[in-house]
Amino acid sequence: MSLKFLHQVIIFAAMAISLVFSYWCFTSPDAVGNTRYLIAGIGCIFIAIALVGYEIHFLKKTRRLIIN
């Protein structure tokens, strides 16, 4: 397993965890009328979008590198 592939897997896992937590924030029974859950859910969506941007930047930057 190369370092580049491991980095991609970790970033993908972070995006997935962020989106799952955001889903939980929006669907939790405790979230009704609680703005902290709404803020946390929206924040996690922004983090997932930022991680997608970072992954695109990382792939463009390492396109020509051979990392074992």
C-alpha cells in the first residue's frame, strides 16, 4: 500500500465520517429545536466540502509523483 493511496483512503474516511455525523445531527430526536445540532450539521457539511477540495488539490499535486 503506497503512501499516496493511504492518504486518499484517510481523506475519504474523514469525508464519510463528517457526512455521517452531519446526517446524525439533522435526524437526531434531540435536534428538534436545538440550534447546536443544526450548527454542527452545517459545519460538518462544510468540512466535507473542504476535504473534497483538498483531495482534488492533493491529486493534482501528486499526479506526477511516484510514491511507494
